[in-house]
Amino acid sequence: MTQQQPDLTALDAEQRAEQTFLLLLEQGQLWGLSVKEGWAMLSAEGDACTPLFPDQTSAMAWAKVHFPQARAAVLTLEELQHRWFGLWAPDEVMLMLFPVVREEDAIVVKIEEMQQAIAQEQRG
């Protein structure tokens, strides 16, 4: 019998962000929203953000309401570290960790903060 995954959408914004980060380290990937021009970007309090999700289902559910022209696409940890973070950082793009449809709040972090947290976890 397989163990059912907990409903991560029921967590508060901080808990969702923490779970998203842990899943990135554990699975080596997150889900973003791909659009014709690249990755979906939105504004959160004046900052450019790209939303990131722990799984395809969460990404598609949020996109359906907030970004219907986007499709869910995998972003590996390696791609994030070696390509996207380097492209996004000069434009001061922030990372919105696991926004959910029913709630306005989501944790937004700077790329540098995410890189530091990843490096710290990888060092043990």
C-alpha cells in the first residue's frame, strides 16, 4: 500500500516555502511556468518574481487561475543553479515559493538567499 502524500496546499505560506525548498533538495527539481517568452514572471509588491512549485499538479492549478497561457515545466536544481539563477539575478528577479490559488500570500526570496541556503544544505 502506498503512503498518500500530505496536502501541501493546506500549509501556510512559510511551511509551503520550506517544503518546496526541501523537495528541491530531495528530488533535484521544482516546477515553473513556461510561457512563449521564457518563464512566467509576475509582480509582487513591485518585484519581478517567478513562481516555483513542488509538483506539476500545484503548478497547473495555480496557472489555470493566474497565468492561463503558461504550462507547467520542470526546472532541475542543476538548471536553476547553472543557468536560470545567473540569468535572473542581474534583473533582480525574486523566487515566489509555492503560491496557492486560495491565498494571496507566498514567500518571496532573493536568488542569492536561495543559493546560500542550497549551498549550506549541500555542505551538510
